[in-house]
Amino acid sequence: MADDAKAGGGLSFKPMDQFEVKSLFGGEIGTFTLTNVTFWLVMAVLAVIALMVLTTSKRAVVPGRGQSIAELLYGFVYKMVEDVTGKDGIKYFPYIMTLFMFILCANFLGLIPMSFTTTSHIAVTAILGFGVFIAVTVLGFVKNGASFLSLFWVSSAPLALRPILAIIEIISYFVRPVSHSIRLAGNMMAGHAVLKVFAGFAQVAAIAPLAIIGVMAIYGLEVLVSAIQAYVFTILTCVYLKDALHPHH
């Protein structure tokens, strides 16, 4: 199909091809095959280590650029956890900080030309989303026992409505990991697909200048979206953690 388009002088680009999982060394993909997904997941982990460990290893009184960025991100997430969950949630800060940094680095690495956006795949974001869901649910029962179920009982509502609201609250609770993961994957996939479309239109000489301006604008927007989506995922995690720690509030 691509060859036919080229032969006819038309546009030839497939925006969704950039999300295809491929083996790094060719051949079929098996259980232990190294793919572009695993490669960029490892790169995201290494980026987190480089930023949060290597740049802060000397802990200079006058911080350099790397240490300044690391300290800024640390303070930003710490305040977020403290403000949303309260003092009780501070002990879970390392987990939340790790989530934020991993998603942030994975999103930004996906903006590198010829790279792969791992957070555009629901298989990746679902692991993160369901991991948070299981962790806060277990924590809720460990901390509060059966009283954790009071989260679903709206005591301030009229008695006749409480059973109906309880069913709605239960459904809403179990939908959390789905919406949590799809929101991240959907936003990253949509933005990169639009970016590829504008890049494809740059092949047409008549509209190439406009297409290039469009690419620059969408790329700038994607930088912002990458940071915002990491923030949204993290603050929702804090909200869910707050429900687990304080189900009666």
C-alpha cells in the first residue's frame, strides 16, 4: 500500500506505525525477546538513576544544574504528597516519587526522534495503574480493617439513597485503575500520532512551511503534555492513597 502511494505521487505515512513493538535484532518476538519497548523502559530507568542518584551523589552546598533539577523535583513531589495525603502519607513518598520520575522520564524520552514512547502502550500503563490500585486497596484494609468499606458508604446522604450510592461508589472504585492507565496511554498516543501526521504533510512542498510550523507547535505542546500527564498520574495516586489512609473523610 505504501509503494502504491509512492508510485501515485501521494502521501505515504502511517501515524500508528511508531507504536509497533519490534525486536531489536529482527526475527519473531518471543517471551525473552529484547524489543524497542524493553530497551526504552531500561533507558527510562537509567535516566531516573542518572538524574536522581548520579547528579546528587556529591551533594554540593552550591548545587549544579543536575542537582538543582533533582532537588526541585524532589521538593515538588514531596509537597504534593504532604498536601494531598497529610503527614501519614509521607512514608509512602519514595514509591510515589519513583512513579512520577519514571513516567516523566519515559514521556520525555519518547519525544526524542526515532525513539519509542513506552507510556503510549496500555500494557505498560496498566501495570502502573493496577499496581497503584492493588497497593492502596491492600493498604486500606491493613490500616483500617473492615472499616475501609466505609469509603463506599455515603453517610451524609439520605438513608434511602445510600445503597444506590454505595453501588455507584464501588463501580467507580474498580474503574479507577482502568481510567488511571488509559488516560496516560491515550494522551501520549494521541499527541504522537498528531505529530506524525503533521510531519507527513511536510512532504508536500506547497504546505511544507505550514506543516513544519505545526510540527513545532505540536512538539512544544507534547513537552507540556508529557509533564502534565506525569503530574496527573501522580496526584491521582496521592488521592487514592488518601482514601486508603482516611476512608472516613
